[in-house]
Amino acid sequence: MRLLLALFLLAAVGFAQATPLADSPTADAHLALSRAQSDVNTFAVLVAPRDTPAYAFAQSNANDASVFAERKLWRGLNKAAELLNEGGNRTVMVLIAEGTYDGQFGTGVWKVPPVDNASGTLQIMGGYNEQFNGRQPFGLPVRLQTIYGRDGAILQFEQGTQLRELIVSGLLLDAAPSNAYDAQTNSIKKGESRHMTIVSMGRMVSERVTFADNIFLNGDRRAIDLTWSPASPDAEVHLVNNFFLNNLICLETKIYGRTISDRGGRLVVRHNSFILNWPYNPDNTSSNVGTVELYHRDSFRELVFERNLFAYNSGGVFQHDWPLNRMPDDIAIRENLFFGNGALWGDGEPGAAVMVGKFGTSPTYRVLSLEDVEDDYDADLAGNVAFNPEIPVVLLPLQGVNSGDVQAEVSVLNDVRRMFGMNTDGGTVAIQNFAPALSYDTRLLPLPQNDDAKAYGVQPTALYGMTTASDS
């Protein structure tokens, strides 16, 4: 039987004894609703699917003044925009219960209407339980179900928005249903897939943007486009505690703002897990192969990458194609874990392909290991490590096109290294499939098995809104 690989990451205690994340919601989630009930400048829109206990709870707590109930997410986003457009220093929280949401008329896209409120804060927070008093997006996922032929990013912020702050936390954004896959090779068919990013920000103007605790999965053209305009030279973007799984290039640090002179203060990328992401083309002579494309200083003054986990990204981790004297003034790549990112060049060493691109006074294309980067790249590179985080996978039956909804069979492939033909002691590797569809299953916790790797990447209990690294 032909099989389609799907990534499922096991808890360190093993699948059989794992405690489901849904059983351990964060203890402080109920504070969001109580704030809306007591603070005149805070509003809550509770969203839950029709005919569910969560929707019944939302209806029973709605007062149509500061707390509202909606059974479709697109309606909740529209209500949030309406409230923010009333003006003033206010916070609107869209609190979303676990479930699968399909968009208006099943279109598989969600559009946040334009908001004009430079003093306003919009929080889109998923993963709530039935009583909206606990939140665990990795165990109670909010799945935004897209479709084949979607007409844009899965989550879109329409043009003309101005906010003080945007927070998007706790969404599962899986592009697989809008992709096409070859039934013979399991590989993605880019020409027949919807070649659009997962999230687009519509050149929003704000002081701060945070994406936290989300799952970006199966994107065929970057997970997030920073189509964002900083409201001031000190404005920041934070990407914290997210899973980036099986995307064709995850992120570019370039701002696509309203004017060519837009400059941001800081981009912080902290405690994310970048696992099994792919180059745009599986060709080691092509451009755009790295998981994160580093742009020059015309976008951010400072770049910070820390406590992330980078594993099995076959085209390398950081793509670097600009002269060193054009890069941001401050770059920190510190305390990250790297493993097995050199498959495109046949390099199975743990610290392979941490940085790829053009370097030197007469720029030459180079593939730099962690040691090479530490020796020759001028940045804060303290505390990085390279070892096996021990991330297992589960196999799924092959279903060809639009296989995003396949349910996992409990058949564990002990090490994702086998996908690349890697020997257990390193050595020659080769890509055998190109970006086959992966799935996310709440029965298996998305964490490394190696105890020494637990401090890197996503921390399931360190959610946005808690006193943790996720919101610092």
C-alpha cells in the first residue's frame, strides 16, 4: 500500500501514556471574559459552532453591549471591526471555541474588514473550551477549513487597517485542502495548488503585531507575508510559540509596507518549531531554498531568533543573499536547536546548512554549517546547539488531491530521518518526496522526545497572555 507521510510529534512520555493537551487548559483563560464584563473599554465576541455547548454558553453570557455571541467566525471578525471602528482606546477580543470553521458560504477564507483606530487593540484568540474558562489551542484546535481554489490568503486583513496592536493566537491554518498532490510521487503539484500565502496583513499600520500559539501547515508559498507598515520606527513584530510544519519557505523578514521607506524596529522570532519545511524548488542550484529568508536593513533595524527548533528543513535554515554591509544593524541568532537541515546538499550532519546564500567580497554561494556561521558570521550567535530532538512521525494512507482531512492510523515511524534516507549515524541523504501533505492530530503531542530538546521550540503551556516568553 502506498503511504503518505504525515507529521505527528509524540510527547516525551510516549503515545500510550500521553496526557491530552485538551485536559490541561491554561488556568487564566477565564480572565478574558471577566475583563469584558467589568471594563468599559474591553469587549468580547464569543465564537462557537452552532448547536454546541460552547455556543449555548456564549449565548447565555452575551449582553449585546460588551459581550457578544456568534456562531460563525467571519461574523465574529466583522463584529470586532465594527466595535473597533467606533473609536477610542479599546480592546476587542474574539474568543473562539474549539471546532472547525468553514468561512462565509464555505469559501475557506476569512477577511477582517478595514479598521481605522490607531488606539485600538484586536485580539483573535482560539482554543477555548466549552465554558470559555480554559484555553489550549494545541489540544482544542480552531481549524480554519479552506478549500481548493481559495481566492486569497486563508486569513486576510483587508487594506486600510490601522491599529495600535494586533494579536493572533491559537489558530490551525492548514493549506492542504487548497493544494494538489501527485498520486504517484506524493509530491505537491505547485502548478495546480493555490499559490498564495496562509496569512496576509493588507499593509496594516500598527505599533505591534504578535502571532503566537498557531499552527501553519502545508503552505505552498510562505506561511506569513509581512504586508505590514510600522506606525513608528520602534514598531515590532513578534512570532512566538508557533508550529511551522511542511511549508514551502516559511518566512521572509522583508516588510511589504505602504511606502518604500517603511522601517520596523524589531522582528522577534522566539520559541517556534520549524519542522520539515521545504525549499521553493528541490534543486540545490536554485534560489529561495532556505526556510527563513533574511532581508536587509530596509525592513527591520533588529532581528532576533532565539530558542527556536529547526529540524528537517531540507533547504537549510536561513537564506542570506544580501551583502553583509546591507544587513540590519543588530542580528541575534542565539540559543536555537538545529538538526538535519542539509538534505538538499546530501549533508546529514546535525549542524548542516544553518545558513545558505552568497558571502564574501566576491560573493560566492556557500552552504554554512553551525560551526561555519559561528566562525565567520558577525552576529550574536551565543548558545546555539545541534543534536537530534527525536521527532517521530505517523503514516497516513495516500489520498492524492485535497488530503488535508485524513485521519491518522496509529502506526509510528520512529524517526523522520528515514524520510530523507539518512543513516542513523548521519551520512548521505536524499529527498525522496517533495512536500507531501502532513496532518496535525491532537492525540499526539507535538513535542520532541529528547529531554534535552524540550526547552527549544513550542512550549504548549506557555501561551500568549500568560507570564512567559510567549508574550515578552
